[in-house]
Amino acid sequence: MYEAVNSRRAVRAFSDEPVSKETLERVLAAATRAPSSGNLQPWQVYVVTGEPLAELKRRATARALAGDPGDEREYPMYPAELTSPYTDRFAAAAAQRYAALGIDRDDPDRPMKIAALNSEAFGAPVVLFCYLDRTMGPGQWGDAGMHLQTVMLLLRAEGLHSCPQVMWTMYRRTVSQIVGADDGLVLFCGVSVGFEKEGAPQLRTARADMTETVRFIGG
Ligand SMILES: Cc1cc2nc3c(=O)[nH]c(=O)nc-3n(C[C@H](O)[C@H](O)[C@H](O)COP(=O)(O)O)c2cc1C
């Protein structure tokens, strides 16, 4: 278990080696054991591969390369007023990420390049899309996060890697057209899944010291 947690990273370079449906079913069946408040199990997951995924990548990448700012967001990616220490952590992670992706911080095309890498799902042969009923509240969004983390850890047990991607919400209308999700659902994020591309830079994003985020009370 520690190995799965420690080896999970947001991988941004996948090989085109396919992932079997049996493997995906095994992982997703096991992940149904994720906890949720009141056992609502509020996540709705679409698993997209093959031609539908190729078509989605084509349409989303065309939008990214055209500089399309994306569909109106249904939830903010971050609070409008992000302050320290969150801004510091964000900036540090972004710097590490751009360096690993070989994108210059001052490159005027940086946003478009990043959007296009994301819209190609970093080459992954599978993307999971996690939706919630529009009626669900913050507690259920937390449940969906627990479910996705369970999925991502189980993927490690299968030798697979993943990258959660909120970026897909920029193209949520295109995603919904492909998966057939109706207006009653809100897209939380996509998760790219596959085998890591050999030789790609392996990014281990730093973390704040535990003393910044955990307090022991009572000994
Ligand atoms: C809900 C969620 C959405 C994310 N969205 C994106 C994304 O759109 N694109 C991306 O490259 N990484 C995305 N990430 C990955 C984070 O950048 C990454 O988890 C964080 O920097 C820590 O790095 P690590 O997961 O490699 O340890 C997302 C992560 C989460 C949990």
C-alpha cells in the first residue's frame, strides 16, 4: 500500500500500449469499495478508449490549438483569492511541471502548448471521466475524490499510471457529446490512464512538510 501511494505521480507521458478492458474492470470493480458519506457513491464514471477517445482528442486539441478559452466553467478550478502558502505551492509545482515538460516559462505559446498536451491526454490510451449529479454538494465532491484516489492507487497495483486532469472541464461540452452525459451531470475531472512512456522525465512534485498540514492534539 505504501508503495502504491509513494509511486503514484501525475504522469504526463504515456506509451500507446493498450490497457485491457479486463484490467480496467478489475480496478473499477475494486474501487467501488471507496467510502462515501451515507454510502451515496455519488460518482458517475465514463471510461473512454479507442475511436471515441481518438475523436475526443481530435476535437479538444483542435480547440486548444485555436486558442479556445474553453466552455464556461461549472465550478472554479481554484478560489478567486488564492493566498500564501497555496500560491507558493502552486508556483513551485508549476515551475517543476513546465521544466519536466520542456516548456519555457516565458514562452508566449505556453498556455496553448499546455492545453494541447492535456487535450491529447498526454498520449494515454484511456481516459476516465468522473461526473456528479448536479444536485450533489461539497461532501459528495469529496467522496468523488476518494473514489478517484482509490482508482489511481489500484492502477499502480496493475503497473499502470494516471494523471488527474481538471483541464477537461475546459472542453466539458465536447466531452459530454462524446460520452453522452446529460445536463443533469457536472464533470469533475478526467483521469488519463496508461503505461508510462519509457525515457520520459519522471517528475516527483515536492510536498509541504507534514508539520504544515497536520497537527496532533492530545499526544
Ligand atoms: C483534481 C485534480 C485535477 C488535476 N488537473 C490537472 C490537469 O488538468 N493537468 C495536469 O497536468 N495535472 C493536473 N493535476 C495533477 C496535479 O498537478 C498533481 O497531482 C500535483 O501537482 C502533485 O503532483 P503529483 O500528483 O505528481 O504528486 C490534477 C490533480 C488533481 C487532484
